[in-house]
Amino acid sequence: MTKPCFEKGPIFATRFSKNGQWLLSASLDGTTCLWDVKEKRLHKQYRNHRGGCLSISFDSECFISFGLSDCCLDVEWITADTFASCGADQRIFIMRVDEDEAIKVFK
């Protein structure tokens, strides 16, 4: 069973696969989530990107605090089962839908 996706902070990008089966989301917390459109559920969560993005948070009294956070900025489909994600860590990960490890990393 897949764990829930708890993206913290804004989602910067979403992309549907060309066949409409999948939806990717890229988030401030450094994750890329792969959603099964037909089943309306999370299929897989990837945690590749680390550090380099300025995050903004508010406490209970509305004070703003700043800190470094993981950050996935964008995602794009390459084929029906392969996609790329890029982040503030200055890396691009090439991933396959059902694999945990990147098939290629660009720095």
C-alpha cells in the first residue's frame, strides 16, 4: 500500500502524461508525487531534491520566518513512463514510473 503524499508548502508545477494515466506534481518540500488519474490516488512519491530553496512560514501570530528547504521546481514527461524533475538543488533527475532510483542525474 502506498503512503499518503503530504506535500508541505506550495506545489510549483503539475503535468498530465500524454496518455492521461498519470499526473505529476512538484512541491516546495522537494517531492515529486505521481498520481493515478483513473484511481484518484497517489501511486508513488519521489524524494530526490535536497536544499537550496528559500521557504516562508507563518507562526500563530503571523510572523514570517525564512529558512532553507528542499525544493522541486518543475516536472516534465519524456515518455509515457519516464519523466524529469528539476529542483533548487541544481539537479535534474530522470525517473521511471515504477523505479525508486533515478536512471540519470544531471548536475
